[in-house]
Amino acid sequence: MQDRAVSEIGKLEFRKNADLKPFELYTEEPYPNKVCRMLLVEFELNGNQIQYKGIDQTNVNEENYIKFGYRKGSPRGGDIIFTTKASGDFTKKLNTLLNIQFPNLIEKAEKVEPEKVDFYKKWKVAFTENRELIDKNLTAAYDNLGKDGQKTSAYTLTITENGERGLLTNFLSVQKLIEDNGVEGSYKKYGAISKGKNNTCSICHHTKPLVFGFASPYKYSTVDKPGTVSGFFNQKKNWINYPICEDCAINMELGKNYITKNLTKSFFGKRYYLIPKTIIPGDLNSLEDALSLFENIEYKRKNEEQITSAEDFLMEEIGKINNNIFNLTLLFFEENRTTKAIKIKMMLEEIPPSRFRKLFLETPKSINDNSLFKDLDNGYKNKQRQDLRFSFRLIKKFFEDNFYEITYKIFMGRPIHQKELHKRLMETIRTNHNRKMKGETYERGDLLIGKAILVQEYLKKLNLIIN
């Protein structure tokens, strides 16, 4: 498991953001690395009356997203406060605001700022009275964003008082809702509360007065199905399986957010997290150096004009790292489009940079000079004949339907049966020939055969092929 590595990245983030309030630590960026088009449903307080004023919009990015208080909630209960990603269907989300989020806000205010309860109730009344108009105006504003703007859009409530626009995070009750949800997510799930007392944390290995059962950011086990937790399907006792203290839970939340924003990569269409783990546990200085290396690689990638494959480029640059301070885990995942929950497809755990060097630099270099591959490929930009060169893209070409399996074997040095390899190569060549016979788009036969030989030579050079 890589939760220690995630937690240590979170420690670095906590060190950088030590002055943030608790709710700010749990606030999420709606669209990491992208500008969010935030639609503002505006109200105004005049004396004792709250009036709906219309729709405005602003841009939200990494510099100002905390002010808007976005935190993803559940598909059934909506997001934690009414800052919500837009999808075009506003009716359901407005129902959630009136039936769940406003009542939650009023209930929280009764505990933390009772003097504001009447204010929130009046705001709800104003919203209810203008609900149909708000729905209509939001829909029109969303339509005006265009397709590109809609993909990264969201909406929230604002209220102007004494000429100053106030955002939701200006209010203590809203801040507490975000903070409490961040903490509750570590122990409250599936309708169960999983807490333990005076137990050793699985991350920091210190005995803590309170530990939680649902704090891991990535789900290595499914604790909502029978047979996967201690206590015979009693989720309350999941803290026995994997206890995590509150400090480590916060670090893991921050670490997960950093990884989502900065270390989410794509490997020929397969998304993955690139997670560094220092050789010496707790070596935050080395971890910071590792993260700086990846920032430099990303900067170089964005500014390098001659890159033909961003995937190969990243792996090659990792292979050029000549130190032994960290290993890397590649956590491949798929995301549910509706719930946004991730499903782990494969983990390549603790791969040293030297393995990347072997796979993406040394071995390709040793086979690319074969005369069989001379003047065989079409040029990248000018379409002139050039030598065929190995790219991991060729692996995906011949092993599309079991790409995870073959990638795991290559990275981990597991054997590949020659009969299975030849079957895969021939299936692709035969399919290509059938396309040609049908008049469909196909690849030159000599080029495809050259690619098949190149893949075979690559695997042979790695000593992976067995009879």
C-alpha cells in the first residue's frame, strides 16, 4: 500500500499551508489545472429582506478556489455546500439545495452561530420564492458558456450586504460544514461510524487516543461488501483492519489533492497516479527534491517542441534520474463518470528509476539500429521515410485488450510465453489485412510487420520471452 507515501506528500503540503484554517485544508479545486467558469446566483440583503438579483460569473483557479468552498459530496446527498459543478440539469440540484443543503446549514447554525439562524431561513425563503426564475436564468447562463466553458463550469450562491459581495465561505456555519465533512469522511460511510480508541495508527505507527476506519484516500479493499471487513460485515469495525489517526487522515487528504492536481498522468490512454516514495521513511527533504524533479520534467515537456510521445518522454526523463532516494508507484485507475469514484486497475509498486532507464532508454537504444527498421516509418511531421523506432505505443497496439497485464509483466520482469506473443502479433496483422480487403483504413504491411518484429526484439532483449 502507498498510503504512507501519500501521507508524506500531504505533510509537505501541510508545511506549506500551515496558516490555513481547517475548512480551507478540506476545500477542493473544482477542476484541477483548469479555469472554472463559476456562475454566481446573486442575492442582496436590504434591511430585513433578502432579494434575488440575478446571475453573474467569475473565473476560479488555483489562486482563489478556496474562497468558493467546493467539496465533493455523495451522488445522493449532493455536494457539501451549494458550490456545485454544473451539468445543465439544474432542477435536481436546486431540489437538493432546498431539501438537503439549506436544512443542513440551518441545523449547523443552531449549534455554532445561533444568531444567524433567522438569516439563513430568510435566505432559503427568498430562494424558494424565486426558484423557477433562478432555474431559468442558470440554464440561460450555462448555455451561453458554450461547449468548452460548460465542461469546466460550476455555480454557487452569493449575497451582497452593505455593497460588498459575500461568498458562502464568509459564514462560520458553512466553514464548519466543510471542516466537519472532511473529518467525518475518515470515519463515517455506508451508514456506519467506524472509530477506535487507544490504537496504533497504520501510517505513523504511533498509539493515538482515536483512530478512524475509512480514512484511506484510495480503496484497496471494498468495505461495503460481505467478507471484506473484520467482524463479519460489520463496517463499524473497519478501524481494526486499517486504523488511521486524525493527523494522518488530514495529511492523506492533502497528499491526495496534490497527486490529483500534479501527478495524474496518462500512459497511452490509461490514466494513473505517479507516486514517489522515499527509500528512507520520513525523509521529507528527499521527497521535496523528487517532487521538484517532476515539476521540472513537466515544465520541460510543455516547452519541448520535438516531443513525439509525451508518455515515452516522461518515462525517459525518469530513467535519466541518477539517484537512489526514491522509488515510484504507478497506480492505474478508471473513474466512474457518474459518481467520480475511482477503481484501481493495476499498481506497479516501488519501481526504481533504473528500471525506467532499462525499459525506455537502454533497451530501445540497443534494438533501434537494426537495418530491418531503416527507412520504414513515416516521418512525424514531414511524412518523409525514416527509421522505425521503438515506442511503448507499439505494446499497446498489439496488446490493446490486455494492456494492463502485459505492462505489468514488462515493468515487473515477469515471463511472457512465446506462443501467446506470436498469437497476439499475428492477430493484429491478420485484422489489418482484413481491413485492406474490405477497403477500410489499414496500415502498410511491411510497416506493421516491422513493428511486430520490433516488439519481439524488445521483449527478447529484456529476457522476458519463454517457450
